[in-house]
Amino acid sequence: MRVAITGAGLISSLGDTPALFHYALCKGHTGLHPVEDGRFEHPISRLAGYIGDFKPDTYLPEKCFRALDRTGQLVVSAAKLALESSGWLNDRLNEHNVGLVLGTTFGSVHTISKFDRRALTQGPSCASPMDFANTVINAAAGQTAIWHKLRGINSTIACGSTSGLMALGYATDLIRYGYQTAILAGGADEFCFESFSGFEQAGLIYKVTEGAGFPVPFEERRTGFALSEGAALIMLEEWDAAVARGATILGEVRGYGSTYDPRRSNGSGTDAIVRAIQAASEDAGIAISEIDCISASANGSIHHDRDEALAINALWNGRSSLIPVAAIKSMLGETLGASGAFQAIDLIETMRTGLLPGIPELERYEPKLPPLNASRKRQSVHARCGLVNSVGFDGHACALLISGPEKQD
């Protein structure tokens, strides 16, 4: 069965609609800012994609959010926007089973840490039962299903920063093989001191040298990524059912592939990325040469950006400079489990508008990398089929192929 894309919803530091999000990226706007928020007990020393003005009651007015932590609030808000975008209103939700597959790296590591700290420092009797409910990694998916009456499958995918794209791939298979008719799929992760501190101690957050930091993909001076947050969900539907209900079809998921490199910590991860893209190509029945543009996973990481550039060059037989490449994490930051879904939404908008975002701060392309068609400014493209890459920190690699909408009668 074919899998149609009929809507999308997102909460990001660059806007809360696909059109606004894509417009900001094409204009070269950044969602990375100093974190100036009194809710953080410890100062955050570098730019990040924290959404300081996010208020869930903007999207769900007159609701009580006490039972939801920040990750849950991000997801229920993005789900509301995705459901509205795709025409799934309350009456239809009451009559049909819509599922949710959510990818996340941590769920809410802040809630987990807060619960543990309080229990350890003040005693078990002081630990909040409401916090405990949100310490499980599938809490946001479960809460969102309750809020929006999503009666289909409810599943959480947790495989690091590839989780969001993996969720889209899993949901695609569920629809293809007739297990579900409609699924919201994507990812979410929050920004908090605990996640920032963990990535910083692991040496993955970008460093500031000589007064400047470069969380810029493929940049010669890059030193790591800027951490961000957000939620992004896409409505996937069985093609004939979507057409029958008169839905506007924004695109089609054509194929996906996922691989793992168990040697990742000891060597290059290029092979896993190559195999993931090849698997997506074979799954879709689309030749590598038919792919018109790429949304790269690159985020400013020294080794992972290099692996991805080498993989692209290998698959395009040394002619990697011929295919346009975007790297939206240059402006959005690394949103972890949400990143692949954000990339997919932007790719859908690229097909609609014919504009591929640039990498504004890319001034000195690393000379050791194979040449890529990655421009500082947006590019005009005629994209019928695009590739989304997602590369994890621990060996995961995932690739998704999306084609643009067909003309409907």
C-alpha cells in the first residue's frame, strides 16, 4: 500500500507552522540564542534552541497542564497542529482509529532527574507521584493519545537522535502492511540543563575558541553541535483512504532504510550511512540518480559530518557536488529525537516552494571533505524526490525517501 502525507505540526524555535519554519530557514534566520530563563538553576554558557516563549495554552486554551511535563506539552501541542493540518477533527477521531508513533532520545531527562533528586535529598515520601508518571520514556506518547483521543497504536521509538526518522519508517510499514490506516509519527525532545550537561561532558556540544563557536555543518572550524528542542509530527495515511476522504496530499513516503554500525566508537560510520541510503533506495524502487536533493543530518560534529559527506560522495560515484544538500541544524540546532521529523517537514516544504535552505554561517568548507553542493544561501531546486538522512551518535543511521504530491483530479 502507498503511504500519503496529509499534514504536519511542529513546535520549534523557528516557528510553529511548516510554512513559517521553512521560510525562516530559507531566509537564514537562526533559532539559536542565549538561554536567559530563570527556570534554569545553572547557567547555560552557549547558544541553544530553547523555546523560551513556548506556552501550551496557546494551542490548547482552557486546559490544565499539571499532568504534563515540558516534553508532553510540546508533543500535545504539535499533535493538535498536525491533526488540524490534516483535517482530523474531533468527529472524525471519534469514528476512526488514529495511532501515534513518537521518537525520542530521553523522554524527559529533567523530570527523571528532578524525581530522583527529590527522593534522594528529601526522602521517598517527598517524591512527586505526578513526576513519577512522566519518568517513563513513553509518557509523552501516552499522554498525547489521551488528550487527543488517538485510539490506534501507541508506540515510542528510542534510538537516540535517529528516533524521529525511525518512527516515520516504522509508521510507514504499519500502514503499508494494513495494520493501521492513519498514524501521527515524528519525534520530540526537550532542552534542559541535564541533557546539555551530559552532552557537554561527552565533548559533543560545540566549544568556543578565540571568542567564537562554530556549530556549523561541514565548516572547517566546527567543534560540535548546538543543543535544541522541539516537537514535529507528520500525519501518514493509507493512500486510497486519504483520497476517499478528500484529504490534501502533501507528499508520499516512498521508502526507508535503517542500519547500525557496532564499531562506530572505534572507526568510521560511513558504511552504515551508505547502507541505510541504499536500503531506502531499494525499498522505494528509486535509483540513487533519481534523488533530487538531500536533507543532511550534519550538525557541526567533526566526525559525523565527515562520515555523512563521505557517504554521499561514495553513493554519487564521486560526483557529490551535483546534488543540492541542505543542513537545517545549522540554524535549528540538534533537536535529537525530533530532528528527522523536522527535516522531513522542511523537505516537504522544499518540494512545495522549490527552495532549499542554505547554511548561512558556512564560510570555510573543510578542504578534506569531498565537495558537496552546500550553499550559504538558499537554492532553487525542482525536487520530485528527496532524501532525509539521520545519523546517530552511537552507530544508528536511517534514511527516508519522500516524493512530492501527484496532481489530483
